[in-house]
Amino acid sequence: MRRARALIAGLVFVAVTITGCSFGTTTGNSSGSGSGDAVVLKVMAGSEVKDLEPVLQRAKEVTGVEVAADYTGTLTGAEQIAAGQADGTYDAVWYSSNRYLSLLEGSSSRLSTQTKTMASPVVLGVRESVARKLGWDTKAPTWKDITTAVKNGSLTYGMTDPSASNSGFSALVGVATALSGGGAALTQKQVDAAAPQLREFFSGQKLTSGSSGWLADAYVNQQGTDRVDALINYESVILELNRGDRLTEKLHVVIPADGVVTADYPLTLLRSATQEKKDAYTRLTDWLRTPEAQQLIQEQTARRPVVPGVKLDSRFGTTDLIELPFPNRREVVDGLINAYMQDLRRPSQTVYVLDVSGSMNSRGRLDELKKAMSSLTGAQGQTSQGVDRFATFRARETVILMPFSSRPQTPQTFTIPTKGGEKVRGQIQAAIDGLTAQGDTSIFTSVEEAYRVLERSTVSSDQAFNSIVVLTDGQNTSGQSFGDLQAHYESMPNDLKAVPTFSIVFGASDRGELEQLADLTGGRVFDATSGDLTAAFREIRGYQ
Amino acid sequence: MKRTVGIVLAVLLAIGVVAAVVIGSGMVGLGGGVAGRDVVVVRGVIGSEKKPFFDDPEVQQILRDNGYDVQVETAGSRQIATLDNLTDYDFAFPSSAPAAERIKRANKTSGAFTPFSSPMAVATYTPIEKALKPTGVLTRENGVLIFDVDKYLKAVDQGLRWDKIPKNSTYPASKSVLVTTSDVRKSNSAAMFLSVASYVANGNNVVSSKAQATKVLPQMTRIFLDQGYSESSTEAPFEDYLSLGKGKTPMVLAYEAQFLDRQMRGDGSITDEMVLAYPKPEVLSKHTVLAFKDPGREVGRLLSEDPQLQRLAAVHGFRPQSRQVFTDVLKERKVAAPPELVDIIEPPAYEMLEAMIVGIEKQY
């Protein structure tokens, strides 16, 4: 096969030489692989593997295989793969773990060879002064010890949303398995029994995020307030933070003594891939497991090598990583995520600052807004199965709707009760259905008002994750300027300053304006210019 | 000018496409293989533990010298039977007689060969041996480390945790004492473990009736389900054993061949702490080639009959048909000869093993 490819390439090469013309096309050399026309391996991936770029660049040089990746969240990606939606579009999938995927019906018939490429446990990075105070610099705590520290008010932390990001998901499974004390794979009964301790543990969570990378950024931004003592994240993320110059205080890597859940990043071939892509996959994975590649991965990304003979460098310490058993039933895992959302975590409180200026009437924008908001009320009936259901407004959550045009309208506040949430979700839906558009666009006056609404709210920042979501389809045309908002922001108390404003680029909105807003408040800008406003609203849910 | 080039290129590309089609269909006349002979591409789906053997350039060369370019994909041995279009491959190479039987029943095959076998083993570490001493799960008999299946089942029944073993300071993990296996629903090695475990649970008798299978099922279910997520291949947990250490997999079920293969490479992947235990009773995994097409049958025959390939199988730790070949290779590589095995049981008949696996599957 290789020889044949070389021959074909050779023929092309001859043709080019004869005619004396230079082409953009590259030609293969006589070895048949290596330099020259790269085979593109299309990969559906988790955003965690983005940092492998330098490694993949080298892989391309050596193997002639180029990786073209599209990024999708772990659980969403897993559902698409199991349903066969990746077949034909992608040749392989690359997530931090295949464990959840393997629990889904239909997944095993889609997947072919799996090759582990590297490893990183989900651990705690604790500020050195805090670690010392707790004695964790000399003796690793158990998850129970960590829970006790939270209960005593000695530890707060940031963690990603388990339904959106694998590091939070792994941490949730780890802490639930350890606190259940069973020693074996978790059951639903044990989750229920461990709920009081888990609630205590999660009362210490002060930061949430839809991705591991943004969580690290958010942690960096809030330094100096001493609001957050630790990060739960991949060991690699914490080591990389320590290596850089963004931290005012280094993080001590704490590996819980009773066990962790480790990501092993299996690059997995899809059975539907063509023979050419299968060969490319083999070339690539064979190389990725060479000592050269493993060493490069260790140096560049601070992940642990997974082939024998490549030694761990000194950053990793010498502690054995005790691996906790991972649940093998989907119901248990889904039940655990659901318990986290509806019961165990701190609730969220969000002000939705929604543009209903006149321009929203054009191109069906107002309808799109209504549709996107409806995807969160459960009104679209999409909520029985699948990860989308985790996006629905949750029990104990406070939703504040504040439409604005020339000025902010009176906010409407809804709190979803633990029982009978349907009724309140219906009320939110009715409010959304009733939106009409007219007038100018006063973005910054309205955002300032949103902060005042949260200041007046009876739900304090200790009790909930507060955030503001701004959707606008245009530039600021009335009310105060960004500078005015900035001045107000600087005068606010710290707990209010810690509330991030998330915004969505949509229609003719000004990305620059929104990015200023995100920078100021520690928020983030989401892009819906390609048209999918619903997806943007769902993505933001991971940050609330 | 440009247009001419375009046409020339198009023509050449067309030739290339024709060439590729011819090549893709298997017949290549481009100088591969022995002089004057064509090399046929042969595709097989195999149990993952045999991948290092097929990846060996020497193995590939001998097969090519015989006219075959053998390309393999891996899958769990039990999973192989369920693959769509399985018979598009030239051969399947599952890892045991029962797994081969499952494939044979569902597909038309044109030949079966058993080129080599491998006893099941439990790879562990000396600190784990020490920690488990009070339990009797690991013991020494004439210097050979023995994994006592009976004692192990008792420990699992009790839900024994590492940190509850008296005087265990070497491995105080709060998880249960469990051997890491592959996924019993997909992979053969776990099914082999089920064979010995069910034998012991059934009063040292091979499970041979539905009633017996039903009776031992709850106990058998625990040794697999309590582990939580398990990998679909045997190679993956063994690689964890090699690279991630005892924290992840204090004891891992493996083929003896996997361990010996690494020892014979002499690449330092087997450290002084690593040690192989043989289960008591023992079961042999008979790796079986099932041919769907003629080239597949030829490859199966070569693997069984070619002396060089038999020798290379031994180099990768498998026990070839001749004990002498095995002993010689080990000696040459300065690897201590593994024990002659005495207490060997037969796996249950296909239907019985299948009934137990299906029973366990229902508990997932």
C-alpha cells in the first residue's frame, strides 16, 4: 500500500518536473511516508487536548498525519458518538476519557482501536499558605479530610460543571465514591446515603465554569481577594499554572490519599473510518507512544507518560496514584450529575439582561431569543434524556429576567422550588413569550442596573453562584457609556465585583464592547454569529 | 500551459486511481514479497494482547516473504463475534477456545488453527504480595507466586478493603481488594478469569449445568461489577500496570505472554518490584485463528507450522506448540523459565460460559 502511494506520488512528481511548472501540491518522497502530502485525520475532540498542538505539529513532520480537530464537550460528544453522528464526519475521537462514552448504548459498535496517549489525575491545587496551614504540604488528606476543612471554613475552591467538563465530572465521581466509603463502584443507593456529606463538600465551591481552561483563568483573575483557596482540576493544568508567571502564590498539588480519577486521553479510531484513515491512525498512534513523543508530551503539557520506560520528571512527585473505581452503570452516573445539579451544589442566581430594542424585530432575532430562552425552561420537551436536560433551569435556582431597550425594564424574579418546578418554569416561559421589541439600546445602563438588582437580592453571594448574562444585537446607543459603568463597578464591594458578566455576540453587536465588559467583570464572550443562539445559551449554563 | 499540465495530471491521477484500486483489492505486483511473487494484503481482527507480535518487523517480514502483508485491528475477543461485516476480514484471531466457538457459530469459517497458547496470570508487585500476606490470597509454593482463587473469592465476599488488612502499611488504599480485569462482556481474558472463579465457586468442578451457573452467578457478578469501569481490551489494563503502577492496578489479570514479552525485550519495563502470580487452579488460553477467506487460512497455517513464526511467538511470550522451543527462547533471552503448570482446568463449555457472561451482563 505504502509502496503504491509512493509510486502514484512519483508519477505526479514526474509530471510536474516534465512540464517545468511549480504547483502548490506537494509530492511524496520515495519512503512513502513522512514529508509531503499529509493525510488529514478528522478528530472529534475535547478542548482539553488543544494544548497538544506542538506535539501534533511534530507528529505531522514524522508521520505525515495531520490532525484536524473539532471540539465538543465530553458528555455531549459522547452522546453524538454513541448515536452514530460522528460516523462519516470524523475518523477518530479524542477525549480525556472514554468511560462515560462506554456506558452509552451503541458506543461499542462505533469504536475500534483505543490508544491511551497520556495521563493526568484530577487533583486539588491548594494555595501554598493554605496547604501549610492545613498540614497538607506534608501529609495528603483524604476526601473526608477535605470535606472537614470545607465545613470548618478553612477551604474554598473552584471546580468545573460536571455536565459540561470532564475535570468536574471526574471530581464529582471521585468525591462521591470516596465519601460513600464502599471501596467498590458506586451505586445509586450510596449516592443517596452520601448526600449530606457531599452537600457539605460542595458548599465550599466558590467558582464554577464550563471548561477547565476558563476555570484556571477565573482563578487567576480573582487572586488577591482570597476568596478561593484551591482549584480542582487536572494535575497538568495546575502544574502549568505553577510553571507560568500568572500566579501570585503557587499552588500545592494535593493528591487525595484515598484516590483520584485519572484521565487517560484515549485516541480512539471510529470503526466507520476508511482504510486510508485507519492506516493514518496507526501511524500516528504508534508514534505518539514512542519515547520521543511521550517525553515531548510530558515536557510540553505536564501530563504523565503512559508507556513504560519514560520516567516521570520531578514535578510529579513519587506518590502512587490510587485510582478510584469508576461507576459502570449509566443510571448511576446520570443520577449523580442530576443530584449535583438539583441538590448538592450551591444554586445559581442569574440576571438575564435581554435586548428588546427595535432592531430585534428584524431577521427574526426576537424569535430566536425566545427560542433560546425556551430551551432552558424545558418547554421544548427536550428534557427527558440526554445532557441537554442538565441545561434546564434547576431546582433552587433564581432566574431574574430584565429586558431592556432605551432603559432597563422592571426585573421579574423567579425561584424554582425543589418540588413542582414545572409551574415556575411555565411562568418564566410565559414572561418570555410576552416579550416585544422597540426602542434604543442601553447596554451599560442596564448592566449597571443588573448589578444593583443583585445587590438588593435576598439571595447573598455566599448562598449562590451569581452571574449576569447580556444578550444584545447592537451597539450601545443610549444611556451611559462603558466608562460610566466602569466607574460604578470600581466602587462596588468585592463580593459584587466577583459577579461575572457573560455576553453573546449576536446580530450586529459590537464584540469589542462586549469583550471590554467581560475583561472588566471576569466574564466571557460567547459567539452566536454563526446562528445558533440556543447553543450559546446552553454553553453559558456551564458557567452559572 | 497550465491547462496542459492539468490534463497531464488528470491522466496520471487516473492511472494512480486505477493502481490504487488494483492495490486496494489485494493484488500487488510492485516488487513486494519474494521475487516473482505477489504480496496479498490480509486483514485480520485480533485480541489486543497479540498486537505486539503482529507489529514485530520480523514477523511482518516472514509473512511478507510468504506473500502476505498482514494488517490487524484489535477488538475484545467476545466483541469480535458481534462486529458488523466480520467476514469482510480474512481472519479473526480471538484468544480462547470458547471465544472462537462463539464466532464459529455465528459465521461461516473455512479453517481453525491454534498456533500457541498462554496461561492466565495475575501481574502484581512485591509490596502487594507483602500487604496481602495475612489474607493468603498470594502465597509462595516452591518459589512460585500463587494466586489462591478460593481465598480471593472469600476476600471479595467480605468486601475486604486494602486499608482493613491487618499490618498493611505498604498499600493503605481505601478501595476493595480486587483484581483488575478487562470487561467480561467484551474480552476473553476476563472470561478466562470467570472460568477459574466459577470452577472454585462450584466446589472445584467445571460449571456444567444451568443450575450451577445460576448458583454461582451472584458471586461471579461481584468480582467484575465491583471493579467499576473496565477496559474492553486486555492490553490496556496491563499497560496501566506497566506505566501507572500499583496505585491504579495493584493486581491485574494478564496473559503470561504479556509479562514474558516485556521481560524478553529487556527494556526495563518490568521493574524489580513486578512479579507474576499463577492462579490456582490455572486455565490456558488457546489463541485460535479462524479463517473467513483463503489468505486468512494460509496465515493461520503459517502461524502454526512455520518454525520461525513459532519461535517468534515464544519471543513474545506465548507458549508455542513445542515446549522445547519455548525453553530455548527463554534461555537465550536470559529469562527464568516459568513453572510447568499442573493444576490446569478446562474452561466451561461455550454455552455455560456464555450463560454466565449474559447473566453478569444483565446486572450492568
